[in-house]
Amino acid sequence: MKLRLLSTVIIAAAVVLGVAVPAQAAARPGGVLLVTDAWSTHALDVRTGARLSEVGNGSDATISARGRWAYAHDVDECIPDIEGCWGAPDLVTSGPAGGAERVLVHNPERSGGATDPAWSPDGRRLVYSWHTPGERGLNMINADGTGNEQIVSFSGPGRFSPDGRGVAFVKDGNVQVIDLRTRAVRVLTTDGDALYDAPDWSPDGRRLVYAAADSFRIVPATGGPSTGPTCPASRTR
């Protein structure tokens, strides 16, 4: 199960700790926690834990500045499996109330698929992870389904910079940023310690926060030594 935090609680905690605030947390304050599993995404009230609504008929749901949802969902006919249905997710968007679904990327294969979508700040584009047998990478597509292209091969999920000019991702264990105009790539860390999850940006675009092997770390967007609070993500005694 994955959690996406879109809450003022996270912003307040980040200020106290002196760490970068994830861009999505700052984008939609109001005490909402998104909980996603393999089948759906729900909004929870962070104060009470009450389920508010199902916001996406799929996993990894995220909302744009224009109020449109994007998520991963297999639109093909169910192939029965011991745990439900067997198939590969497609990239789907829908309106604020969950209607007007539109399939942006369809994967006819039974493995791989589209996962981990993320909107550009203006809501006009998305990046997402794309997997098929023998192929894996970070793709970008316009919100109307045009212009689908791979921008990085064999990388983890990505996140747009606050100005929309770049996308951060992890490849070969290092945080990297691609300039969407020139397609030049900057390697920000070199220790190979970053985990596969997407890095996230501070609201001013000057820093990125990412998960390392035993903690969360912060690195300047221009590169350099990473720092971070001494709060291990997990540790085995």
C-alpha cells in the first residue's frame, strides 16, 4: 500500500524539521491523505481517519492543478487470478468526481504497464513509468493523450519541477534531473544510495528530497552534498 500526503500537517512538520516540502503536499493543502493499493485510491481525513471518497478507480492517483485525476488502471477484460485479476495497468484520467474517464495510454500486454503518474504544475502534461517486456523508462504525455514519448530509459518514477521545466528521477541509484527543453541530464548525487521512488521538490525548486537506504535526504537542485534529518526510515536491530 502506498500513501500520498496532501496535507498542511506535512507542511507544518517540514517547517519544524527544516526540510524540503514535497511539491504535491504544498499543491493541495486541506488535511487530505491519499491511500492507494493495487486496485483503487481513496481520500482520507487525516484528523479522523474517515474515508471521504474514492478518488480514482486505480492506483497511484494524483490530481492536477485543473482538478483532473490521473491513475493507473487496467481497462482490459479481467483475467482471473488467485488474487483477483491479472493484467497490466493503463494510464487513465478522470474528472473531479471520477467521471469522464479517458485512457491516455493503453498497454495490451499482460505484464508491465503504466504506473506512478505525476502532473506538470500547469496540468497540461504528465510523466509516468512505462514497463513492457524488454522496455522500461520514464515517459511524458500531454493531458489530451498526444505527444507520448520516452524521455529517460531505465529509470524510476519522475516529478516535475515547480516551474515545469525539468523532471527529477532516480537512475542507477542517483538523483537526476532532465531539462525538458534541451534534454540535458544533470546528475545531482553520485553515491548510488537513492531508492527507486521519485524524488520531490521544495516549492521554490531549489532542493529535492529523496529516500536513501536508511533515511530521507535533501540535495540542492544544482547538485552537491546531500543532507537530511537524522530520522531513519527503517532499521533492523
